Amino acid sequence: MHPVIIIIVVVVVILVVNVVRIAVKSSRSHFECPACGEHFQASFAQSFFTAHSLGGQYHLTCPKCGQTGLMTSLPGKQ
């Protein structure tokens, strides 16, 4: 098998695994706004396209007060 094809297959597998991981995590977690305490769930698109850290923090905007910043992912649906 050609090395370029192997690299493409590996990259596609990594992308698919990450999309599935983010979809599962976003459906099983919620966030708490540090400013107002509102608990809310982010959509898959918000979870996928926003900046986030390996520690489970996502750069989101609170739907209640509009505060924008890093918010920690908490277990459970809200």
C-alpha cells in the first residue's frame, strides 16, 4: 500500500473518532456559567467548532446572561 494512502486513512480515522467522541460528550454533559450560575447544554456544533482545552473547558457564551469565556464541562444532561 502506498504511504500517502496510509496517511490519508489514518487522518480520516482520527477525524471520525474525534467527531464521535465530541458528539457523545456533548450529549452527556452540560456547562455552568461562572457569572450567573445558569446550567445549559451546548449543541454538537458549539462543542465541535469552539476552542476547547484537554481539561474539558470550552469557550462558550451563556444563553442567559451573555457571559463569554471558558466554561468547564460537567457530567450529566441538563
